[in-house]
Amino acid sequence: MKYNITGSNLQIANIELDAGEELVTTGGAMVYTTGNVAMETKMEGGFMSGLKRSISGAGMFLVKFKPQGGTGIVGIGGSAPGKIIELDISKKVWICQKSSYLASERDVKIDIAFQKKLGSALFGGEGFVLQKLSGNGMAFAHACGDLVQYDLKPGEMVKVSTSHVVAWEDGVTYDISSVGGVKNVLFSGEGLFVTTLTGPGRIILQSMTLYDLAMALSPFLPSNNS
């Protein structure tokens, strides 16, 4: 499978499939296909697997794309301004924020993951339910705004503002900590807690959250009185 990602902040991943290759996507991710690509919607893995995917935001049904009679191309995109991330699942298991999964090769398994600590689930911003990507092949996820990636060394820690964590390699420790100080709590705008990520492993952060985007746009949306 070959691919390239085009665009700046409304990106499309253009994925080239050869004979025998298959792309699996969440519902609504497809932007376009060439005419020789067949599409099939399926509850992959049965009802329980579909239910777990649905809870994680990936959807109960998945859409499969296969080329027929030569190479085919499938274009996929996210549902909000942001970036598309490519993740090599063959090398590491990845944990992603809910609803970030877009697509993957067929040997990638999409499963549900849970925060291990109640405090992280309640105050970390990523929620109690997460997505776990394992198996073999490439996967694609989507996040708001721009992205930054860090490779954390063993014991190295990064503190992140609430909900700005997109994904991290399994093995990175995810927890929360207090921002500390009365002035920080009252006037910094960061709330009581920040997310802490401790290596080893790679982490991916986003510059904007979907909630922040919605709040920024809400004053300009039409209302019944305007």
C-alpha cells in the first residue's frame, strides 16, 4: 500500500491499493475513490466487536475498499479542520483518543481501551473510553489543529493541557497531576489538572481540541434572534 497526505489543515490521505490489498475505514471517512474500487460495509468481527468499536467512536460497521482490475485509489478525510496521522501498528500498539480512528490496512485490529485510573478518566480530558490499535499494517487517525510528536525516553515526562493528547504508544504512562498554586488554578485557564505522559514511547499532541473549536465558533453561529 502506498499513500500520500495532501492539504494543509483540511487534509486528505490518498491511498493507493494494489490487487489483493484492502483498506478498512470508519463510516463517513471516504472522500473519493477511483472507479475500479469496490466498497463493502460489514460488521467486522461480529456483534460484540462491533459494539466495542461503536463505544470507542469507530462505529459498529466498517467499510472495506478493494481494487478490481488494477490499482485503485481511495481518498479519506476527517470531519473537522486538522491533520491526518499515519501510525505504523506493526512496530507498536497505539492508544488513541475516542473517535480519532479513520482507516487502516485489514490486519490492523480496532478495539476498545479504558483508562486504568479513575482520576485520569475524569480529569485528564481524553475520557474513560479510548481506542486501541494493534496487529500489523498502517493506520490513519485524525486530530484537530496542528500536531507535534515527541519520543519520550524512559522516565521522561511531558505535562499537557486537558484534551490535547491525541495518541501514545502502549508503554507510555498516562496520568494526571495538579497544576499547583492558587493563582495557577484561578487565573491560568488550565483548570485544576494537567495530563502527564511518562516515557518510554512516542506521543502525539494536538494544538486545538474539537470542543475549543466549537466554543470559538459558537458566537458567530445563527440563532433564533438573529
